[in-house]
Amino acid sequence: MIEDTISKSLGLQEQPERVILGIQKELTYIMANGDSNVSGEKNPFYGKTHDDETKKIISQKQIGNKKRLGKTHTKEAKQKISEASIERFKNQEERDKISKSLKGNKLSDETKLKMSKSKRGLKKSEAHIMKIKISNMNAKQIECMHCGKSMTRGLHNRWHGKNCRYMNV
């Protein structure tokens, strides 16, 4: 019954040998056979939508499904996750791939405002402040051609150069 409803919503004419209990089973089958990229048009559900009856069935099946709700990772698990993440970003190819995927993404004004609000009022620790100071001490110094002051590149770009108040004096 459920399989028939899902088969109809997917537009399948015949039911294959493997029992289809949803898109997850379909994706698992595809990935098990060597094709791990099922994004876009390769996804069997691409361009399709569930009808209301199928949505209701899926909703009913999810009742009581709490998965990891209220559970936390152990310290060992957190350490393993941290090490894997650090190792992942050591690979230059991986970093380039992530960088390329994020290029051109424009944040909405609402998102920028949320990000700004989340950072307001946060106090930096003394250790963090010292790291910033040390980093600025080691940074290359640039001299403003208008006022002659020496500063880091960031300060120069923000307050001096074409923005210097002594530019037209």
C-alpha cells in the first residue's frame, strides 16, 4: 500500500525487485552501485513532488522518531570529529573546492543583520586580545602618502589612502 502510493508519486510504472519505501531507499541503492553523485538531474526525485497523501504517510511514519534528540556526543567522539575536521581542511584541494562553492553567494541584508547582532556584545578573552596584538605587530606596515602615518594594510584601506582626511590639505 505505502509502496504503491510512493511509486505513484514518483511516477514509477512498475515496482522493481527492491522495495521502495521512499527516496532514501532509492538513493541508497544508487550509491551502493558506485554512483555517489546523485545531485541535480541524477537524483531520482529531481523535478518531482510528493502529493498530499504521500506527505501524510511520511508524516505518520515520522511520529515518535526522535533519533538523537536530547543526546550529546562523548568527549572522545567530539575529539574524533574535531580531528577529522582539522585534517579535512589541511588538504588544499578540499579548501579550494569549498572556496569555489562559496564564491558568488550573496548574503541578504537580513542575514547580514542577524550575523551582526549575534556578534554584538561578545567579549574577547585576554588571550585572544594578545594574539590580535601580536599579529598586528608582525604585520607589514604601510605608510599613508597623505599624512605619513604608518599602519597595517587593513587600517590603511579603511581610514587612509583614498579615505585619508588629509588628502586635500
